[in-house]
Amino acid sequence: MGTAHTPADNIFYDLVSIEYHALKGASLYDRYIQDAHDHTDVRQFIEQCKQEDSQRAIRSHELIMKLTQEATAKTPVGQR
């Protein structure tokens, strides 16, 4: 029998997905930066994208931690 998912489950999944894809993208940018080594404007754009994805991953992780702490605080000790 299936379990119903709450909006909190969806939010958690969404944040994990955002973090995963941001980290995956950031790991690819090094190759793109190498490919653009002769094109300063393109290289700078890719570096900016990498930085933005890194910040996005950090922020997603912070929000996941916050949601996890809030859920833990609301759950009685015997039910954890």
C-alpha cells in the first residue's frame, strides 16, 4: 500500500534535487572553462555560472538542514 506524501516531503525532495543538479553542473564547468581558455568573455561567463551553481548548492543544503532540524524538534523523542 502506498504512502501519502506531504508538501514537506515534496519540498525536501525538491531541495535535494536542486542541490544535486547544482553540484553536478558545477563539476562540469571546469571542462567548459578549459574549452573556453582562449575566449575571455565566454570563460568568465562559465566561471560565473559555476559560482552561481555552487552558491545554489550551498543554499539548498542550508535549507535542507533547517527543515531537518525543524522536523526533528517537532517529533517526540519516542517517535524518532
